[in-house]
Amino acid sequence: MEFPIHIPFVEALGFELVRLGAGEAEIAVDLRPDQLNSWSVAHGGLLMTLLDVALAHAARSRGEGVADMDRGVVTIEMKTSFMRPGEGRLVATGRLLERTTTMAFCEGSVHNEAGQLCAHATGSFKFLKALPTGRTLKPLRGPASD
């Protein structure tokens, strides 16, 4: 299944959208050597990104196979706990816990091929109006951007 929106970073990581709809999203990745840490297991940043993408897609999911792609969603906060090293094919499942008109609250987990829990996360997401095609955001003004 293809991702409903083009996200170059997610595509570069090789993430695969397995399932989307009814308040859930499932995203998988087959680990590559460039995604490992010095212990030859999944880098924590990869697991956090996998969870972030799964939770964000769950936040936008509606009915079966339908997602709300008219609005953007941004991560407000996310807490991740790591239980065991990630190895082989990893699957993240994100679940929508609660949704308001402007926010979504989600949780998710990453399991290895043996079905063992590798990581768990909770996150809050804010809905935004999607930018029209071709429009770019202006850089922030201030000491950091001057």
C-alpha cells in the first residue's frame, strides 16, 4: 500500500505502509545496515521515527482505508520507551486514542518478527490546514535567523 502523501524522508528510510484506517496505522521497515547503531541493532532514532509516522497516520485515519489528508498534522510531543533491541523486520502500530477538532492523542508500539515488544510511545498531534501546492513557509525572523 502506498503512503497517501509524499514524505521524502519516510521514503528514504524505506518505510512501508501496511494498513491504514479506523483509527489505526501499521508501518513496517526491513532494517538496512545504514539504519543500525554501533551494536548492529536498529538505531533509536529510527524506532522513534517509525513510531512518529505510525502515530501521525493513525491521528489522520478515519474509516477503513480512509485518511484525512486535507489537513496536515504535526507532532507536539512524544514519549518513547525502549524495551529491547530492534532487529530484522520491524512493525509499528499506531492507534488513535482521542481526537478533537484540533488535536489527536495516540499511542503505538514496535514489534520484531517474533512479536516481541521493542518500543512503545505516546504522542500528541496538532491538526493544521495543509499548505496549498507550491507555497513555502517564510523563515522565522529573530536572532537565531539573522
